[in-house]
Amino acid sequence: MDTATQQHLAWLARSFGRPHYLPLTTDDLDMVAGVGEAISKYPGTHWLVAGLRQLEETQRRVIHLMRKTVLAQVADLLAEEGQPSGEVHLSQESMATLLGVSRQTVNESIARLKELRAIENGYRLVEILDVEMLTAIADEMRS
């Protein structure tokens, strides 16, 4: 199990009011990982499961983006959100909101990625020209 998953599951244990589970053993992590499956067995709780899954995905994303530069965060977001056609339909304002940074900072990162010929941009549209370059930038650039 990778570090991000372990951190995520530890966060879940704390969220469920079980901080005495820390540090978690492999068995504990396996048990917590199965919580969503156990909850889904009860009728009428599908909305709860959907909400928990969305919360889990958001928390995973936050852990994944921690300690990255804004350029790396923007590159990661574009690589992850890119459609098979290579297009990302997000405004710079939306990207800024998703990443918790200013629109101007996103604009500067977009300009740098454009200089590197990794992307082209237009109105509420980014066209990915080199997804491998975006992935490399996202993986190597830490603050």
C-alpha cells in the first residue's frame, strides 16, 4: 500500500473518532479500506456512501498535491482532467479555486507550460500537446 493511501486511511480513522488506532497496522488499514463496502450493504445509505467516496477522493487529491509547486499542481490537474481528445474544459478561475491559489498564479503557470510547449490555451479551454511533459513536471517539481 502506497504512502498516500496510508495517510488517507489514517485520516479516515481520525475522522471516525478512532485516533487510538494510530499508528495503524496493515490489518487496520485493510479494515478501514473496506468500510465503504460494509456501509453499502445497508439500504437507503447510498447517498452517505456517495458523499463519503467524494470526500475520500477530495482528501486523496489534497494529500497528492501537498508540497508541490503551483506549476506542478497545475500540470497535475491538467494531466488528470484531460479528456481523451487532449482537451481540458476549465477556466483559470475554476483551476484556481480547485487548487486554492489565485487566478493570476494559475495564469503564470499556464503561461510557463505554454512556453514549454506542453499546452495551448483558449477561452475556458486548455489543449494538452504533451501529456508526458505535464506528468514529468507534476512528478518532479516540489516546493
